[in-house]
Amino acid sequence: TCDGLWPLHLKEYEVDDEIGMHFDDVRGIRRVAVSISLNDDYEGGETYFFDNKNGEKVETKQGDLLIFPSSFLFPHYVTPVTKGVRYSLVAWITGPPFI
């Protein structure tokens, strides 16, 4: 079950900003991750999910919603922005830890 929403967070990625490989799960309470692309007038800043050392790129454009379980058994990352500024709104739907 899900029981709440982690506070919304506006992410701003300027040139050379990136997020290295990471997991979104926090002690099992973040159940679902949500990311909304707020613009697409930038270059770079692609989201990848990493599975068995093979990156899977997720194409997004302005207004797209990316939603996935926070408890993935593999990490994801955002490549460096090379031109412009990338904006996204992120949040996590919370709930009790998975058993």
C-alpha cells in the first residue's frame, strides 16, 4: 500500500550537472518514484536505468511523466547537461517497507 507523498522537489540541472548512479529507496519507505519533465530545450541530461552493466536510456520530452518503483534492484542516473538548463519535478510516493 501507499500512504503519502514525499515533498515535491524541483530539480534544476545546469551545464555539467548530473546525478551519478543511485537508488531512490530510503529505508524501504519510498515506494514509487515520480519525475515530470518540465522542459526539453536542453541537450544531454538523459536518464538511464542500469541493468547488468547495460544502460537503458529513457527518452522524455516536456510534460512526460516517468514513474517507477523506488526499490529497483539496479540504479539509475542522469548524464551531464551539455547545453541549456534541464528542469524536472520529482517526488516519491511513500508506504511501509517491503518485506
